[in-house]
Amino acid sequence: MTKSPTAPAGADTTPATGGPLPRRIAHGTWRRLHRNRRHLPPLAASLVLSGYGQALTHAPHGLVGALAVDAALPAAVLVTRTWRRKGPYIRRTAKFLHRHRVLPTPPNRPMRRAELIRTSAAAAATGALLTVMPLTHTGPFQAPMTGLWWLALTPATAIPWWWRRRIRSVAEPLSAEGRVAVWEAKVGSTRGALPGSKLLEPVDTGDGAWEALIELDGGRQTTASAISATTLIASAYDLPISSIAVDGVPGGAASRAKLMVYDKNPLKSVPVFPGPEALDVKTGIARLGLHIDGGPAQYQMWRPGWGAVHTHISGATGSGKSALLRSLFSIERHSGLVTSWGGDPQEGKSFGFWQDYLSYFAPGVDECMAMLIAADAELTRRSKASALTVWYDADGDLMYGDTDWSPTPAEPLIAVTIDEWQDVWGNYPEALDYAVRIAILGRKVGIKLRLVTHLPTLDSLGTPKLRQPLTAGNNIAFRTTERSAGYVINLPADPNDIPAVWPDEPGVPTSGMGYLKGVEERAAMFRGWAPEPQKIATRWAKRGTPAVVSDEAAEHIGPAYTQWRERLAARRRGELPPVPGVTDDAETTTATTPAAKAKPQKKGSTANAVAPAKANFGKPPAQTGPGFDQLLTATATGSTPARGDKKKAVLAFLETEGQATTGIIAARLGMPLSTVSSTLKRAAEKGEVVDLGHGAWGSAQLAAAS
């Protein structure tokens, strides 16, 4: 005889009834209705219209209401047809509103002829029956209207709706032979994407995923050919681009590639950001997420003994750029070897609460320009200091000049991040000159440039001179909203092909999914860490031991760096303080000369005023402007005029000549044409020069006379 087990002491022995019976019935009914909500619209429409028809039969002027429905139904069909046919937005305003989720996404799925006829017939039949009801005083719940409404009209409308939205049987997964057959017929055939290629050794890896080896036609195809055909391979197997990955093989054989196919993309569930320990300070490599095969997505901050590694990040609004930047800021703050400088033309919208916890934050395009000037000043200081560094070799001999660089707490890596880079150089063309110099020379002295744009193209960078230094580093491309040409990096597929939402879960975004080429040169798709809860993110922002530049460096850089918090506080009070070296005409501060620290003064006091710097017009005027190499040499030696001095040089030239064209001024003063043009435009807005049209400019005397 078996004993029934006794409940432990303190256990609740009350039988689980699930609540009162009516409540359980209501809960079960709601669950079933919600589960089948896609099949309910025809029934719901019939119930609503039948109630309206019953009201028309008893209303004194029901025919008027029926005629109103007769006019509304064809109008609704016409509006639905027009909207279904609508393609992507073309106008700039509509694109902007759509990017910010103000306008719905156009379906771009026109009604087929059969669908239009079926919808029009249902609308016509509904309107006719609703018109007959008040005329015959017969409602939808009275014979013979009951049969016409519930046994004829409703099934004729609901059955086609249900059939098109039925649960289709899941196709059997392809066998190994079937996968090879699809490849031979659609990919490796004469008209396929990779003619002559073969699929070898398809192996199941679990959960409907499989992988295989691609043997390419040696001498005609390479691994890059297979990677560029990723979209066509996905089409051949009738799968979304997010479920296909083509990558190189171990050993780097150029005649082979690896194909990975996933029934359910593993990047859909990415772990939450693990924290600042994602950085290995010995190698300078950080883990920013996972590749589609589960491998870590590696991002290099610096190479020990080599220097800083620059970065280009691109992607549309909502693609995951800001979340990635916040992860990088957290890693850098807790490393003790990196000081984070961040510039945001959107006044801090992209960085959020991080704007108060960066070592230097620049809100707005003016402040971003000042940050570039500050980074350039520190680059010059570090270059001169490294040339005078003393050390002893293995033989004990005294040596000058340090060629290797690795971050230390005393001289940390400076990571200069500028979001919406196209807005900065669009307002200040001379920002391109500073960015190119930092990208080329900053590597050796530990100044890292991280530019963020919307598209991975040269047009978004502003100059081809940034291509080589950026492509030699980390390149991250998230989803884009339009197709583009002229990629900065060789991507395995167009980022526009990355879906905005997961195909099996509409409304769930794919933010953070893209391509990363850096340490490993991998072509497989990756996804950044899932954002952590805000309460944890703010703790990481407030804690840690962030590195800072030395007092000597801060004094050399000047008020653009030392007074940024005061300017930020003034902006928050509604003021617009002048930006040193940018909007203050740089009368007291230059990019290459340390600025004296002025003590706080009372209003009207001049005791601690800094004397205006003497104009430095650089080299004697030349017949032609300097080339890029000359520009680098001149800037490195400190002979290029600072920003405010450039303006004074331009105005002084016009005062002497009376009038001249932009090209002549640029050639005679040895300045970039874009710098002279932007300087003259701003001077014309202040009435300091006059625009004579067709590229000609007049002096202040002409401006006063006009």
C-alpha cells in the first residue's frame, strides 16, 4: 500500500482553482480572440455594419444614413488602393519625417486585379443591402435579410480573407543533397552568381542551421567574390539576407569560402553589454558584440607600440550607432588609459547623459570645430615632446626620439568622437584639413579619430584623403535607409538590405546589426551588445577612473578644453557663449599657441585681460596654394595661420587690393579655397566685406559705400 506524499511544513495546501468561473471564462475567451486577431476583421465588420443596419430600419430617415455609407465605402476602397500602391517617400521633408517615425512606412504593395475586384464587390454588396434595409424595414436579424447578410455576404467576404491568412504548412528542411542541388541550379550554374563554383560538405549545426564549404572557380573567383554574392545566395535559398553569412576560411585560402545558413538568426537574442571589462588593456582590443556564428566582434582601440586605430561608423537613424557609442564611452572611462572626447552637432541628443561624464564634450558644430583645433594643438605638442624623449638602448647609449607609442595613465589615448560628421564639415570646410591631419599624424602620438556618418561613402566623409587612414582601422556599417555607391569599405552586402525589423516579429527592430571590419577582417554580420538598463548605464558613467591629459597639455590646448564645462553650463541657462578659436574670431587664442589662463574678472575690469596675439600670416604669398603635403608640413611646424589669423589675413588682403576673387585670395595667401570661401561668407554676413557676385569680393570700404 503506497502512501500519498505529505506536503512540507508551511506549504500552501489550498487547491488552485484559477479564480472564479466567469473570470476564467473571460480570460480564456480573451486569449483565444487575441491569438486569432488576424482572422477577426470580417466578423467584426459584419457585426458593426449589422448593428448600423438595424438602427437604419428604425430611424425615421434611415435612407439618408444608408446613402452616406454608399458614398463612404467606395471612397474607402479608393483610399486603400492608393495607399497600397504608394512607394518610398521622395521629398526631403517626407524622408526626414519617416526617418523619425512620424510617417508610416509605405507598403509599396499594389492591389492585384483579383483583390481589387473582390474588395469592390464586397463593398458594393454591403452598400446595396444597407440601402434595402430602411426601404423594406427589414433588419439583418429578420428574414429574408438574415439569410442574405449572414449566409451569403459574410461568408463571401470572410472566406477569401481567411484563406489568404491561413497557417501554411512548414516546408521540410532541405537535405544535404537538396542544398547542393539548389546551389548547382541557381548559384553555380552558367547563369548563376558564382558560375563553376561548388558546395561541399553541408553539415547541420542544430536548430535548423547548417554550414558548408564553397569551392570557387580558382583563377576567376576569390573569397571576395563569394562575399559580394551574399544577397544572391540568400535569394537562391529563399531566405532573408539576415539569415545568410559568407566568410573566409581558416588559413585565408582565396579559392574557398564558408557558407553559414540559419533558420533563426542567432543575433536576434544578443547578450546585454557585459560591462567595461570587455576591453583587454594588453592588446587594446574590445569586444563590441557577437558575429552571426557566435564569435566575438572585436574592435581595436590601439595597437601596442604602433599607436591609435581610427574608426568610421555609419548607419541610419535608429540603426544602433548611439548605443554603440555609449558602450565605447563606458569601456574607455573604466580603462584608465583612454580619455574620451565627444562632439555632437545635435547639442548632446546622441550622447544623452554621457555629455556630463566625458573628459571633453562639444555640443554644436562650433564646439566640434573647437574640439578639432584642440586635438590638433595636442597633436603638435605630443609630436614635439616625443622628438625630445630620452631613452637608453641595449648598449646603454643615450638615444633621442620615441618611435613607439602605447597608452599610459600619464599620456592616455585621446579618442575624439564626432557624431554627424557631415554637419561639421558642411558648416566648416576647414574641419576636413584638421581631420585629415589628425587621421594621418595622430596615430603615432595616441590621438584617435572616430567619425560617425549616415552612409559608408566618401561623400559623407567629405574628402577622399580620409579614406586610407579610416579603412586601415575599424569600420562599422549599420543598416542604411537608402542604397548607396562608392563604399568606403568593401562590405559583403549593401547595408540597405539589412531589415529594419525582424521578418517573423513585425515591430521588433534589428538595431545594432551590421558589418564590422577591423582586427579580423571578417565579413560575417555582427550585432552590438543589447543596451543595459539605464540605472546600470548611469552607474558606469559616474564610476570608474577616467584618464585625463596632463596639466601641461591642458594649458597648451587652452580654454577650448579647460572651460568647456563653463560653456556647457551657460548653454543650459539659455546663453550662447563664444567658442574659443571659432566664434570669438580667435583674437586671443590660436590652435598652436598655449592660451594663458585668465582669472575671473569683474565686469569692466581689464586687469587680467590677455593681449591680442600678433597676426601670423604664415609663409609669403605664393602664386599657387599649397598641396596636401605642403599643408601637412606647414601645419606641423606651426606656420599655418590660426583660424582668427586667417580671417585677418583675408580682410587685410582685400583692404590692400580693394576687390579680388576667391581663387586669387586663396592662391596669394596660400590657403585652401574652401577655407577662404567660408571665411568670406561669414564676413559678408557681418558686413565686413561685400559679395560682388560670381566669386568676387570687395573690401570693407566698398561694403560701407554700398
